[in-house]
Amino acid sequence: MVLYTVGYSDFFEEEKLINRLKNLGIKHVVDVRTFPYSKTFPQYDEAVFKKSLSKEEIRHSFLGDYIGGLTFKNHFKEGVSSLFDLLEDTNIKEGLNKLYKIAKKEKTVIMCAEKEPFNCHRLAISFLFKEKTPFEVVHIFSDKEETYTENINRFKEEHNLQNLDISDESLIKERLELLYRFKNKREEKFPEEKKNLELFK
């Protein structure tokens, strides 16, 4: 069993992303953005993208209120001693359980904005899913797929870390601490005109 992940910023044209998903046999997209809208990529606004997916018989679910990046960011700002500490948050735990049930039923991809998993909270979701379930994790790019391990190894090589004795958990934890605490990574917010709409029907 495989859980896929993707960042839509690697696919300016939604048709290109949808074709990649179809070629991989993916039947369900789970949106893990905190806010399912994008000023830069409006083609991936929830209502627009959901409609495009439905034409190809691909389901769409939103779990950003459970496992969105802002939830993870807040924990890292407060400080976590282990990535497993994230499971003490009942929302995160429930969100991962919901994701597990979906992925067990049909081939699923979690979607956020960032192209690179190492710039996204998908990294933590991937780690927890890999450690706590029988699923393997594969990251989708516009020109390739990378397994969880291949992605970790590429990051180590690009940053000259391959000779260090560092666990995946420590590497991911330190990376997310850098993104959230030191670089103050910010998520996109709702466009003003959409704040008052009924969002999830």
C-alpha cells in the first residue's frame, strides 16, 4: 500500500497534475492545506479543483482543519521533543486516522502547496504515516516520483549530510523547526472576498 504526496506549485496547469494522478491510478485527493485557497494558483482553489477532479472521477476531501500546516506550525513554535509528540494533539491524531481510512479504501494522495516535501508539513505527515501504518510513502513531482527514502537521501546529499549519523526523525524535526521557528514560514490566507462564503458543503 502506498500513500502519495504532492505539492501543486510544481504543476501550474491543473490538467497536468490531474493527468499525473490519473496515470498513477489515484482515486482520492486529500487537501492538507490549512486554507484551501491560493492567490498565486487560483486553479487550485477548493471549489475549482474539486470540480475538475470530479470530471475525472477522482474524489476530493479536505483535512486541513485536522492536519493542516498551521496546526503543525503552532506545535513547533511551542517546541516538540519528538515528532511522535504531535500525536498527543487529538485533532492531528483524528486527522491521520481519517486519512488512513481513506487511503486504505482507495489509492490516495495528500496535497499541499510546496513542491518539495522538505519545505512542507507533508514531511511530518509522511514520517508518522510511515512509522505508524503499513503504508509506504511516495512523493510526486512533475517529472518523477520519489520514495520516502529517496527523498530523504536526496536532501542529505544536497546538504552534505550523508555522512552524519542522524535519524530520519531528527532530520525532519530539525528541518521543520528551521522552517517554522527561524524562517517563520507562512501559509497563504483566504482572499478577502472569500472569507464570508460557506466553504465546505
